[in-house]
Amino acid sequence: MKTNWLPWFFGGTGSFVNFSNNLPFTEIPEGVIDYYMFELGYMIGATVEHLFFEEKTNDFTMYILHHYCALSLVIASYIANYVGIGTMVLFSLDIADIFTNSSSLFGQTIYDGMAACHFITMMIIWVYTRLLCLPYIVYYLFSDQHAM
């Protein structure tokens, strides 16, 4: 994706400092809206599944609150045209899920080595994106006046 706000540590060529240029009239690159709609559909589906089809366990209320907050944040960032920061946050939360699902898939087969490899990859990506990149972005947002 060619943007001026996707940073190098997420595979882009820009700087996330640029997401706030010309707010609220920032240019939205092609594909970002599709990504947002995919995420919104996934979140709505997970909420409906949790509400109506899954067994109601002790943590039912906590997960409903989680789904409500996630949906609210995605919808509010889209409406307020903060898709730059929203995309980076969603990306940092989603990228490890690829290997989470693939390690689960291989764990159900006879390929235990592949499951272990995908699990280790998932943990490395999870630590990188959620414990390094995401806190850095949040710190920048709350400490730099340019982004506010």
C-alpha cells in the first residue's frame, strides 16, 4: 500500500506522523476502506456469533463489552476520518492472527513441527507488533502535539 503514513516498521515507506496532515480531510488510499469494511464485517460477525450462537460462559459480559468497544472504535475512527491511525492499530492487532490460525490448523493434523514453527512465528510477530510497535504509536499520539 502506497501511503505517506504507513511507517517502515509495518512495511511502508512513510511516517505515521503524516497521518494527521490535513485532518479531517486526509487522503485515503485505495484499499484502506476495503480493509476497514472487512474488519467491520468480521467484528459484527464475531459479535453476533458471541451473542446468539456460543455458550454463555462466565466471561460473556466481558466479551460483549470487548466487542462493543472494538466496534465503536472502528466506526468512530472511520467517521472522524482517522483511518490512518486506525489502520495501523488494526494492522498491529491483526497480523499475528494469520499465524495463530495456521498454528491451530497444523495442531489439528499430524504436522506438529509446522504447528510449532507457526506458533513461534506468531509469538515473535505478536511481541513485535503488540509490545513494541503499538505502544510506540500510542506514546507518540499522547506525547506529541502535532498529532493532536
